Amino acid sequence: MTKKLLLHTCCAPCVSYSIEKIKEMGYSPAIYFFNPNIHPMEEYEKRRDELIEFSKKKNYELIIDNSGFDDWLKKTEAYAQEPERGARCAVCFDIRLRQTAKFAKENGYPYFSTSLTISPHKSYKVISEIGNKLAEEFSISYVDVDFKKNDGFKKSLEISKEYNLFRQNYCGCKYSIRKS
């Protein structure tokens, strides 16, 4: 029996290692791109298009959800002055993982996960707490993996180099591109 899993991702480099790890764990993943946080639109399109091309090369199932931009902005604007890894990031993770869990539930995926945990700049603990809370809320299972462990981030860098993937230099939201 196939264990269908919806794997949220923000970009091709983050999913490059994560999806292979999920497959090793016995799941049959589809990639879910839902990222209303990515700003400006040119950056969003660049990350989306890179993921489309990478998915084609690797023959991965990919679902693109282009919704939620206004909702994301409305829910995060009160946290504009928060530092990276602060309260705004938790709100952002919740928005994206909530939509992933909702989509998974509505479309017959009994499992969901996210490649966000591969980043050394994102809090695994916060993401894990949100994922597990949403699993309970939606009555599905969250596959809780810290993808950066066991050199996961390093492996994603190697895969990115092998496939010449575009690697962004900021999280994606308009607040994270502030000048220092």
C-alpha cells in the first residue's frame, strides 16, 4: 500500500534532498508549492518556475497553489518589525502549513510534511509544533522530520549544484529583505 504524502516546499533547493528522504521513509510524495509570503512577484515566479523545471527533470508530481497573497499580508503586517525567527515567522509557517494540511485532507493525502526544516535559518521546533497541531486539527498525520540533520542541508547544496538550481539569499518575505 502506498503512503501518499503531500510535501510542502518553498523552492527546488529545499525539496531536492527532502523529497528523496521522504521516499526512503516509504512515502509516495507529491510536492505542494504554496508560498504567498514570497516577495516580490518576480522572486515568487523565479522560485516557482525553477521548481517546475526541477520537478520535470526528476519526474516529481507537483501541485502549484497560487492563492493566499492578500491573506498572508493581512496576517503578518502586525509583525513587520519582528526579527527573523521571531513571531512573524511562526505566523507565516502556520499559514503555509495550514493550507498544506487542508489541501492534503481535502485531496486524499493522509500524510503531510514540509521541507522548511532543511534550512539552518528556520526553527525546527516551531515548525514541528505547528505541523503536529495542524495534524490533530485536520485529523491527518504530520511526518515530522528535521531534514537538516545528518548533513541534509549540505546534501541539498550538493544537489543544487549538480542541477544548477537557483539558490535565493533570503527567506522570501518582504520583511526579510530589509537592508541592514
